[in-house]
Amino acid sequence: MKEVYLDNAATTKPLDLTIEAVSTVMRDYYGNPSSLHKKGIEAENKIKECTTYFANVLGCTEDEIYYTSGGTESNNLAILGTAWAYHKVGKRILTTAIEHPSVGDVFKHLETQGFEVLVIPVDEKGYIDEKFLEEAINEDTTLVSIMHVNNEIGTIQDIERIGKLIKTKNPKTFFHVDAVQSFTKVPISVRKAQIDLLSISGHKFYGPRGVGLFYKSKKVRVLNQLHGGGQQKNLRSGTENVPAIYGMYVAARYAMENQQTLLASYLEAKTYLAEHILGEIEETYLNGDTIDKSAPHILNIGFKDVRAEVLLHALEQHQIYVSSGSACASNKVAKSGTLAALGLKDQALDSAIRFSFSKDITKEDLDYCIDILKKQVALLRKFTLGGKKR
């Protein structure tokens, strides 16, 4: 039976290059990068090589790059660290209605700690209400956190325009961007977008799991969330995971050096699958913006009268792997906050499937997926409706 993996927004299969790099560094550069002897310096130099590259790609300086365990830690460090560092300046903080739980839940926590949390609404395609944002920013606003690419529907926020808006209204308000789904896929420059804090996760672009990157502008003070040996300028204590950091670097280089080819392949697969599903399966609909205006690797489609969780497992029986929402919450029985924010109601909230693409997807894979989808959707609707006509 053919295996078709279409859940790449959740995690990607590591490159052979990544696996080899991790293995080599783990075997040959095993010293603690904080040690003063030769083996420690060798490990430290590996990190420096990675840092030089990431600083160049993001358009920042090397001393603004930090390494974490992934997107969740980077988001928590950015939000908690900044909010508490400036809580005496102001306690108004803003985020959007469609953030990943590693952002949204942090804001909910801060609300219980006395912070004033304002949630920016979005339209039916997932774009934020910029007028609301502008009016909400005042002299007490210390932080705005907005994701670049939505992980469920692929909507791309214009972060350069948003960054300008924020800084024009209050130059002292810091701008955090969750770039977990956008890095290597949508152009991003922290200087052009006036971004102060940024989060990246290695396993979204063929890198290892359990490693991430945190950009912090030198002008921002962030309180550390981990206490210990004082590594990474005392902002993120803990011995650096050199093999994983190097694996993330190797994967990022591959993704950036082959960016044009990779993005074209994602968009081609996305377009092909969307056209066949929407054109050949009745009562299906696209969530988010149009195919060409949203992120090239994410496609979200609703199937009327079909429960997403049931369809997901029906496809799994044929070794087709998709998602019914955010991977961090997909094992929970819960409605999508993103889709609810778009205005979807009732059954529509429970009928959406996310397909996300990688370099390995072929036309044959997509044709197999389309064929199985047609059969399974028809079968599930038959059971759901009890033979009644819609």
C-alpha cells in the first residue's frame, strides 16, 4: 500500500543530510561548548558557524541569535520574558484570534497575572483587523505578538506593514513574530519588518525535532525563564544541543538554497490537489485565502457532512496522513479556534482537513489521495446522512 504523508505543517521528514550532520556532530564534536579545552572549543565553533548563517539569513547580528528546544519555548521566552521585563512600563499586550496554542495559551496565562490582553480579530480569510490593532496600541502597550503564516489555513500576514503600523503608533511597543510556519517558505527580514522578537522551529523545514531558534533584538530586555549555568548570555541556561543546532542549520541551508524549486513544488501540489477536491467532490470548500495568496505548503478544505477526525482515520487506513488542526492539539477533541475566528460555525468547524506538502510528494501520491478521498467521503456521508438527500 502506498504511503502518502501530507502532514508536513506538523513536522517534516528529516533530510538524509540532516541525519548525517546530526550523527557526525554527535560522534566527533561531543565536547561541551562551555568547556575551555579543545573539544569544547570545537563544539563552540560549530555553533558559531550556525549562528553566522542564521544572522545573515534573518538580517540581524550574531549576538541576537539564541537556540532553544523549539517553537514553543521560543514563543514562551519571547512573550513571558518581555511582558515581565516591562510590566512596570505597561501591562497592555496584544495578540490575534488565530495564534498557535504556544502563543495563545501564554497570553491567557498572563491575563490571570493581571495583564490586560486584547485579542485582534480577523476577517473570513484570516487577516488581522489592522484598524483594531492601531486603535488598541497605547502608551501602556509593551508587546504585540502576531504569527507570520497561520499553521492551519496558511494565511500570510503582511508583517512589514504591521511592523510599521506598530512602531508608528508606539515606537516603544515590541513586535514578536511566530515564524515557525514561514521560515524558508515566505521571505522575512527582521529589520525590514521592524521585528524585535522572532521564533523558529527546526523540524518544520527538514531539520531535527527538539531544536529551535530565538531572535531577540539587542534593544529588547527579556527576562530569562530558565536558571542555571548562564549559557547564551544568561538568557537561556542549559548546555546547547550542538548536534540538533547543526542539523537545523544544515536543513535551513538546503531549504534556502533550493527555495525556488521547493516552493514551486509545494504550490504545484497544493494547486493540483485543491482543484481536484473542490472540482470533483461535492460540497467542499476552501478555508482561508485563495490558493495563490496563502502559504504554498498549506491547504485547508472543509467537507460538508463529514467529521474531520473520522475522515482523518479513514485516510490513515490507506496510509494517507493528514491533520484536522494544529498538531499540538490534534489529539484533543476540540473545535478549531482559528476556524471559529474566521466565522465558521457548527458542523463547518468539525469538517476541515489540513493537507501540507513537502518536496517528496508526487503526482501519483496526489492522485492516490484524491481517489481514496472520493470513496471515503462518499461512504462517510452515506453513514452520516442515513441515505437521506442533502
